[in-house]
Amino acid sequence: MCELKKVSGRFWSKVDKGDAEDCWEWQAARSDSGFGNGRGYGQFKFDGSMRNAHRIAYALENGDPEGELVLHKCDNPGCVNPSHLYLGDQSDNVQDMFERGRKSHSGDDNPPSKLQRSDVVEIKHRLSDETHSSIAEDFGVSRSTISMISSGDNWGHVP
């Protein structure tokens, strides 16, 4: 943490700070991080490696987040405003993704999906009489896919 404080000035010089409630946009390098066009998470070189800028911002303001994820309240991957950041784990991140509508394409709306709604209806019908492995083989998917359908974790909206 001591070493991090030494780069605080260099770090904050790369931020367009607005009002306290605004997103503070990272102005330097950004990852693609699935957002495309280099508009993902800010990247800051520290201690010989690139780090996510929002994690550095959180650490400068609140201390080392250690093994936890630093999540955005604002859904803006380029924001480094410490008041927009909070700690969580992967389940918090996934729950947040669903609640805020960031989960894109599922089921029939997902072009690369191997299964369609009609397949899932048949799978659910067969679950009471057949093994997950045999169903998976018939549909060309993994046994874990069938297990997730069975538990309702995937395709839970299909009766």
C-alpha cells in the first residue's frame, strides 16, 4: 500500500474528475474486456504490471481489496470514482449483471446456443426417465449443461 501511495499523483493525473456524484473517466489505456473498441476497464502500470484502474482507485481510497472483486455501482467500466466502487464476489457480480440487464442473449435469442426452447422442453421431459449423460450425448452438449437445466440454473424459464 505504501508503494501505491507513491504513484497516487501519477494515477489521478489520468482521471477526468467531475463532481463527486459523477463518473470519473479514466483517460489512459483501456482493455477491451469484452466491451470492444478499447472502452473497457482502465489500465494502470504499477509495480511492473498492468492493473485495473478501478481497483487502484479503490485501494488508494479504501485500502487493498485483496481477493475481492471491485464492482461498479454505475455500470461504467471506465469509471474510477471511489464512491461508485464497492467490494463483492463473483456471485455478487453475476447477480448485479442480471438485475441491471447486462446479461445479453439467452436461450433462443443466443445465436451460438446449441439448444433451442423445444430441445429444452424435450430434455426436461426426459429427465425423469434417463441419465444426464445419455441426454447430453443425444443433444451434443455436456452432462453439466443437462444438470444445470435440471436444477433450473439454465433455461429455468422453460416449463
